[in-house]
Amino acid sequence: MVKIKSLENIKKSFDYVFQEMGKVIVGQDEALKQIVTAILADSNALLESNPGLGKPLSIKTLAAILDLKFSRIQNTPDLMPSDIIGTYVIEESGGKKVFKFQKGPVFANIVLADEINRATPKTQSALLEAMQEKQVTVGNLTFELDRPFFVLATQNPIEQEGTYPLPEAQSDRFLLKIKLDYPSFDEEMEIVNRYTTLAKDQELKAIISKNSLLNLQSLTRQVPIANDLKEYAVKLVTSTRNKKDLIAYGASPRASIGLILAAKARALIEGRKYVSKSDIEKMAYPILRHRIILSFEAERKNMDEDDVIKELIK
């Protein structure tokens, strides 16, 4: 069971994390909380927004604050799987030529797969094993990835030319699909003031160490949840399979597991020793929005995934 004293310290640590993030990122509080939620649940997240809203900057800043090894993969149509995983190169050693495996950018703690929908399906699938099994297979050898390991991918919803939409099976591997909204007028004024002066780059402090993060991941699973709330979460997910008038294809049991884990992580971030109903309802949107396919009727009514999830919660 989680101790109250340690919970207070955990909440302070996360408050410091978001405070440090605020030195670089203006606003986006809910999106940042959801990224940290995915990390605590030891899972991957997909960030979607229009261009220029600081998706890569948010992830790079978070990696610095969590003191994790960061790498960036810029996805393009000509990117090959070996550009992500790594490849064998010939090296001379003691007069002999030997094959040596040169690790690719996937060998990091936080991997930013920028504009993932620009890569071909073959290259997108190269990330699947890393995301699911936390390992990489090259030829007949398997390489374990350093823990903690997360893929935080970004995509731009408005450009469809030259993109390869993520197949449902692959998007299901992402625990959350996080949407970043445009900043408010005051936030945008702050962004303009901050980035149009000669201010030097902010020095960021590492708040949580790698080992502490691994302990927090283990603690996340221990956060208690009442049976009636567990049933509520599962009913919410199974209702996506029954509401045929709005949803053509519903979410799998992976969504039920994800919803409860994400709700536990959110409770921990907010310093609570239990999961509340609001945790489940808030996390239902990023958990379900990429796991349901809307019916023609829902599209005819101009409803998007979030509108349908709102109906299910009602």
C-alpha cells in the first residue's frame, strides 16, 4: 500500500517537474500531465496537434528533467528500418575484418518519433517490437533496450499528402493519444515575449532520477482502485463495442487495462492514495480516441471521437 507521507513527497516531485517544464513550455498543462501519465504506466504515447505547438520541444524538455537518454527520429518516406534499429558494419580488428552491430537511435530511454505518419508502414512496424517487448531483434540476435523505455510519437493531422496513416493495430500500441490545443491569447503573448527577446536558453534541473522513475512505475500499479470503479472502467470500454449507432469498431481489452493503469498514474501525480471516478473519466478520452472507429451515422452528425466518448460517459 502507498504511504501517505511518501505520497506527499511524490506530489511535490511532480509539481517541481511541471514547474521546470513551465520554464520552457507555456500552457499545455493537461497534455504534459498526460505525457507523464504514459511514462508512469510504462507505456508509449502519440501526440497529435497542428504544426508549431511545441510537441518535440515538450518531449526533449521532459527527457532533460527526468535525466533520461533522449534520441530523435525524424520520419521521412525514405527512412529505412535499419536507420531506427541499427545495422552491422565491418570493422578492422587485429588485422581481421569483423562485423560489429552499430546501435540505432531506438537505443535510448525516450525516443521521439517525430511525424511518425510520414514513414512507410515497413519502417513504422520496425518500432513495434521495441514498443511492445522493449527489445530489438536483428538477424538471429535480440538486444534488450535500457529501461525505462518509451516511444513518444508525434503526428500532424492536417497534412495528408505524403503520409501513411498508422494502422489500427499499431496505434493500439500507444497507451494514449494526446491532443495539444492552441494556447490562449495570454499564453500566446507570453510565448511571443519569451521567444522574441535575447533570453538565453533556460537551464533545466533533473528532478527525478532513472531509478526513482522505475520505482514510481512500480508504485503506480499498487495504487488501490475500488471494485465498483474497476467495473465502471470496464463497462465504459465494453460500451464502445455495443453502441453500434455511433461506433463501427470498439476498443479491445487492452483499453480496459490501459484505462485503469492511466487512472492509477493520474491519482499518483495528484498525490492521492486512491483512484477516483474523475481519473477514469478524464483518462477515457486519450485512452479511447484512437481505439474506436466511428460509424457513418456519427460522421453524418459531424461528431468526432471525443464527442462520442462524451456520450458514452453520460
